[in-house]
Amino acid sequence: MPKNDAGHPDRTPKRAAPSSGVSVPADARANPAGDGGKGLGFFERYLSAWVALCIAVGVALGQWWPAFPATLQRFTYAEVSIPIAVLIWLMIFPMMLQIDFGSVLGVRRQPKGLTVTLVVNWLIKPFSMLFFAWLFLRVVFAPLIPAELALEYVAGAILLGAAPCTAMVFVWSYLTRGDPSYTLVQVAVNDLIMLFAFAPIVALLLGVSQVFVPYDTLILSVVLYIVVPLAAAVVTRAVLVGRRGRVWFEGSFLPRFGPTTVVALLATLVLLFSFQGDVILANPLHIVLIAVPLVIQTFVIFGIAYGWAWAWRVPHRVAAPAAMIGASNFFELAVAAAIALFGVSSGAALATVVGVLVEVPVMLMLVRFANATRGRFAGFGASAGA
């Protein structure tokens, strides 16, 4: 015991514990969304208030300075906004920097998290979306929405339900201390399935024989939101680790990106709501009515995936992103498909836009819940996807 200075085993784990350099995972150190508000920065600590403020600023900006969103919207290709894409790069680049490709190869030996993601996304989510959209928009809210318009809203909801998230899930994973390598694999596999499954599922649920799939939007989004930032992060990581070492990279370099994700997320909210301010003010009641089944669907899908992962004893850093992928949507693809199938001024297009508007605030609520319940996953799985 304390026979220290005599050269006896002074049990120097006490020196290893305070040093966060090697023993604490990089994603935990660099992550801005810690537990219980400890160590949070100014933006993260009051994130809910910042979100509300950014929504209000975005709508006001679109109304009082319409040239601002009009100018930015010119920089759009295949329904992908380049300014939004740049902000998403800033959001997901810090997580991409943490990806170790040696651990990516080990995911195939740990299939539970991937199984949860795939089953929920492709065998449950599209059908539950149809159920909730039909129930609320065609039945509960029938006195408030004309029947034909309600059908178009349901169609837009189905398009959202058939397209699991591609880009923003990296943000949600980062904010919940998700395993970056495992998240990359989950998103990549979902994108491959989406290439072949999106059209048949939409055709089945909409009851139409031919569905136009905007492959330009799908492929461009994958390149912009995954390939480009991942390639930049791989090169950056390799160069800096080679020159300065892994300890410096994880202990000094990564923490510098702490506020980047949250600030870019708030800027994205301002842009989104400035783009859609006219839509919100012109259809306030219908916006709220459409949002009801979309929000319920988000909570239900998250609950199914998160609860299943907990029951299966999947580690939290895999369980949280697995639940987030299905809960959020690939809204660029859904918007593009709605415009191609039904027209830019259709109810289906409006429903997909509402999906864009409600996603970030709702997903931030789920991020907060996932962080608050991390302790319930304590001791689950020694490896990233057990």
C-alpha cells in the first residue's frame, strides 16, 4: 500500500487514470455532447434555445431579406443545395477524422448493430410510415384536409419513409459518441440497398407501376456527403498521424473541432428555415398536421431500434447510431422523387419539405435522450458491434 518512496510497487495506475491521452477513446474526448451537461461548451449547453432561435432567425431572414435565400438557392444541383452540403461537410468531418479503417474490417464479425439497422430501415420503417401517415392524414385529420390533398401528403410521407438517412446520421452519431467506423459501415450498406430497394418499395406502397428514382440526386449526395469528406479525412489523418503521432492527433488535434459540428448544425437550421419561410407562413395549419405523423414515426422507429439494441446488449456507441439512421431520413432523395413524381407544387413535395423542417429539432431531442440513457448500456459488449 502506501510504501511509496521505497521502490516498492506504488501501483502507478493513478498516473494512467488522469491522463486522457490513451485510455479514453478519441470520439469521447472530441465529442461535444457529453453526459449530463458536464464539460459542454456554450452552444451545446443551451442547444435547445439555440435551435429555437435559429429557426426564428431563418424564417425572419427569408421574409425580411428574400434575396439571401434566393441567391443561395441558385447553387443547387439535382435538388442538392451546395451551401447546405458545405455545412454538412463541416458537421461530419470531425467524425470522419476518427475513423480507423483497421476497425472497419472488424464490423463483419459483429453483426448485431447492422442487423438492427437493416431490419428496422427496410422491413419496418416504410410500412410504419404508411400506417401513421394514413391514420392521421386520411382519418384523424380528415375534416381539416381535402381527401385528394391528403393522399398527396401520404405519398410524400412514404417517400420519406423509404429513404433512410445518409449524411446527417454522422452528425447524430458524433453527438452521441457513436463508433465512427461502425457508423460508416451502417450508412454504406444502407446506401447500397437503397440503390435497388427504393423504387420497388415506393411502387408497392404508392400503388404505381413506374417510379422515377432520381439517381443523380442519390449518387451526388453519396459522393458529396460520404466520399468527399471521408477522402479528405483519411488523407488528413494519415498525414498528421504520420508526422505528429497518434497521441497528439487524438489528444490535441481532434478536440479543436469540438464546436464545429454544433455551429455548422445551427447554421444549417438558419438556411433551411430561410429557404422554406414562405411555405411555413402560407400553410401553417397543414404544416403542423403533416408534422404530427412524421414526428410520431420518428419516435416510434427510434424506440424500436434503440430498445431492440438494448435487449440485444449492443454497446451504446453502436446502438445509438443504429437507431438514428432509421429515425432520420434522406430528405434530398425524398424531395427530388416527390417533385419528379407529383410536381414541385404538389402536396407530396410539401410533405417532404415538412420532413426537412421537423427532422433536426426532433433528432436533437433523441440525441439528448440517447446521451441521458447511455448508462443503461453499461457493460454491453466489449467490442464495437457485439
